[in-house]
Amino acid sequence: MMDSTTKKMVARLMEETSTGRLTWRVLDAPNSITRGNDDYFPLYFQTSYKGKNVCVYETRARSYIEDREYWSEYLVVGIVDNEGRVVWDYEGNDPLLRELFGDVRRSVSDVNEFLDYFR
């Protein structure tokens, strides 16, 4: 469960994203995340905030139970150092984290501007 400080951080990132004060970039997930596992990282976003590299990304993790393959999905928000190592993270499927991820996707894709053509 997300603690209150992490909730405040995620809420602030959402606010800064929705007002356009944060600019997120789509990047490939760093090797420190992808190396040595079978997980899939379809979207990885990163921004700079308060002197830290902040990331939010989706993970699809493969696991096996009695020779059957299963996939689970969760989101991660974290802090990345200058060498691409995630030095802190929180992973889960909290509604607040899902909302941040959706806000970042909308911001990066510039979908709001595109949808304005249809109004």
C-alpha cells in the first residue's frame, strides 16, 4: 500500500504534469531494469523534477506456476540516478499511480491537441 508521502509525491507529479510544468520523455527502460529477467516494459517515461530523474513505467511480468505461464501487470514510479539505476521505487496498481501514468501518456502523446480537431 502506498504511504502518505508517496501519495503526496504522486499527486504533485500529476498536478505538475496537468499544468504543463513537467515535460516527460518516452525512453527505453534502462538496462538496470530490463537485464536479467523476462519482464516486458511497454512504456517508460522520465522527467526531471526537483533535481531528481523521476520515472514512471509499466511492467508486464511473466511467472510460472506448475509449468503454466502467467502474466501480471503493475506500474512503477521511481527515482533514477545519472547512470540509469533505479535507486528508489514504488510498484503497484494503486488508482493514483494509474491516474499519473494516464496523465503522463496523455501529456507525451499530445492527444489533447489532436482531440481538439474533433470538437
